[in-house]
Amino acid sequence: MKDSTNRGFWQRTAKLYAPFMKSSASLYDAIYTHCLPYLTPEMEVLELACGSGQFSFRLAERVRQWTATDFSEKMVLEAQKRSGPQSLTFEVQDATNLPYPAESFDAVLIANALHIMPSPDKAHEEIHRVLRPGGMLLAPTFLWKTGIRQKLGTRLMELAGFRVYHKWNAQEFQSYVEARGFTALEQRVLGGGVRPLCCLIARKK
């Protein structure tokens, strides 16, 4: 049966993910730099699609509470092998069906995940629900409509069993987020080459 969520891909690659992402260290440093000014020490933050904690360990030091979640149990297990600040906890959760009460968090980070969700609208509904009034959405997301090389790279990934469901450019992604109850505060395209990234910061209306 075909995996319509990419979950099987992440389960299979969980042990390899952190070493593989070291090649993107400079890009992740840039994302960290752009997100940091929107976080304050008293915040309670929810991270969706945390992977093995590429942002979790660094950003959790800057807030009161950081709840990092992923729908891949094996990704969460990999993250839990590392020690982190007391403010950081990891949980297995589905971004489209969260257990948290309404208005529980001051900010939500969802990095490089919305485009690979078959139903990102459901994740947006949940993000909007759990954010407090005026809460922040930090949504760095890879772009997919930027040229022949990028489209070829996407095709190769799909052949490897990794499906991209939504192939936005930067303006399309911003419009998508704003149409779902958010006001964009900042949008920057970072990186380059085969896979540039839109670092979008938005506020709940």
C-alpha cells in the first residue's frame, strides 16, 4: 500500500537524518538567526515536524518551554538520545490532530514540512487553534518552483519514495499562509542552488 504521508520514508531514514543534515548547517544557521528575534524567554513554543532536533536543542534554550513533536516515532527516539535544556521535551504527535487545548502556545515552529503534507490545511487549522491571540508562526519552507534543476531534483526525490505534495514559490507560500488566518511579518529567501528556502514569519490574526 502506497504511503500517502511520507511517514515510512522518515521511519526508514531516522538514523541517517542528523548526519545528512550537517551538509545544510549554514542554511540552518541562517534560519536560526531569522527566527531568534521572534522568541522571548517567557514563551511556550510548540515545534511540529521536529525531526531529530535540528532546531529544537538550540532554540529551546531561548524560551521557557519548548515542546518538540514529530509523527515519526523513530525520529523522536533519535532526538531523545541527546541531552538538552530542561525547557525541552519531545513527543510523538500528528500535526493535523494535536491533543493540546486551544490557545496553549505563544509560537509554533514548523520547518520544512508543510509542502510534504498531503493535507497542510489541517495542520494550519491546528496551528491556528493552539496559538494564543497574536501568536507567532515560524514556517521556514523549501521552495519548489524555481527552475529546471529544482524540478529535476524533486523528481529524483519522488523516485526515492519521498513525495512533495505542494510546490510553492515564495509568494504562493506567503499567500497560502495569509489566507489561513495569519499576517506575514517577514519573508526571506535563503540559500540557493537546487533547493532555496522561504523563511516566513507570520502572526495569528
